[in-house]
Amino acid sequence: MKKFEYSFSALWTGCLISVINENDENLNKIINNCYNKTLSFEQEFSRFRTDSVLSKLNKEKRLKVSEDFLSLVYKSREIYKLTNAYFNPLIDVRKIWYINDFDKKEFRKLEINEDLSFDKVKNYWDELEIWENMNLDFWSIAKWFLAQKLSDYLTEKWYKNNLVNLWWDIYASWLNLEWKKWQIAISSPFLENENIDIIEISNESISTSWIYKRKWKIDWKKYHHIRNPFSSKTQNEIVSASIIHQFWYMTDWLATWVIAMWKQKAIDFCKNSNIKFMFIFNDWKILKEI
């Protein structure tokens, strides 16, 4: 058996697909299909593209959408209730200067009237309706949805030993080249190019969110990209959060929103919900329950 790796840029980030197989016959075609699926996904869900389906819905407020789009809405409703609204896809990060792709370094605060009443979002079969002052954004769940879809597609094509990494939203299917669990390195928030731990997973997802990379300073005030829906203050105690779960939709959103929950509330939530996690705090301490 051999390990074949393919990388490409999409979704404003790096994407890596690893496949374990005897040969790469027909694999290039399969990976090209994965790339095309990623571009189609971006066209549908990107908040940075004015011509995306998501942007069109936010502008028109009522629109027929795809099955994938509705699936993200349904999962978001489930998570919204589970977290008592700490997870909310209506949170508008443009209110904290995050108006464009982070790499463009274009930060400008927008004064926005924000309606966070996600329970009022309605769908009538395949037609979705949002209200004035609502701006739907799946940024904290969509990449993981795609990672699972790509991994499932590879498995359907008989490449069941695979790993899909969409900038630390990862799904690991079956086993690696050594016929062991896939090993995922967790980067140190404090030492550049250093890993702080290795986590092993199989047929599971892992997502890592952090506040030490996507951050900026405006008028001497520090910001990062994770907002608490109930407070204007930002949380800085948890600098990195990794969540492991068998279901894709449990990892990406939770890795983001446990940071918004504040330290003790995040710990209690994960323990009470039997969520496997690893938190790295700003004092260099680590809490790991896996």
C-alpha cells in the first residue's frame, strides 16, 4: 500500500486530501472531482462572494435552496438549541471589523442592526426565508460539512482509507499507511512551527479553532474572529480548542463556540455532553479528555 497526497487552494485556505491505496489509477480523476465539488460548494456558501447563493439569500431574504443548504440549516437548528443559542449562524462578524477574507487584511467596522432570532428562520419545502436585519453565515460549520462529503465520496469510490483536511477541519476515514489510527498534530499557540500534542483518530472528525492566528488590532484594541452572542467582550483564556467526535457537525461549530462560551462554561458543557476535547489556555496549561 502507498500514501498519495493531493493539495489545492479553495475556500480561502489550503486543502489536503490523503489516500491510502495500492496505486493511484483513476485517482487523479477522483481528486479533480473533489476539487470541483469544493468550488461548487464555495459558489453556494461563501460569504465573501457577492454572487454566492448565500449572499443572494441574505440580500433577497427568500430563496429556493439546495438539499445541502437545507441540511446545514437543520443541523444549525439542532446545535442552536443544544448550546442555548451560543451557536448562532446569524452572528455577523462584520460588526467586529471582519468584512473580508482575512488574508486581505481589510478591517472596517460596520454599524449593523443585527437580528439573532434564528428560531424565526423558516423554510417552506425548499424555499428558505429570513427576515430584515438577518445575515445568515455558515462559516463555523460549512467547511466540516464539506470535509465529510468529500471523505464519503472517496469511500463510495472504494478509497475508504482517506483523510480530508480543510485547514484543520479534518475527517479521518479508517486507517493510515501503517494500518493504525490517523495521527493529527496539534500546533503550539506559543512556539512557532512546534506541535504540542498528537491525537489519534479513526472514522472520526477533529476540528481545531484558535484565537492566536486570526486576530487584529484597531485603535489599540485587540480583536479575534470569535464572537460571544451575549456579550461585547471577547474571551481570551482558551487560545486553542480541539474537538473530536464521530459526527462532522459536532466538531467544527463546537471548536469555535466553546471559545465563545468562556473557560468554565466550555469545560462544563463538554464534560456534561460527553464531548472529547483538548483545550490550551493562555497560561500554557492543557486540559485534555479524549
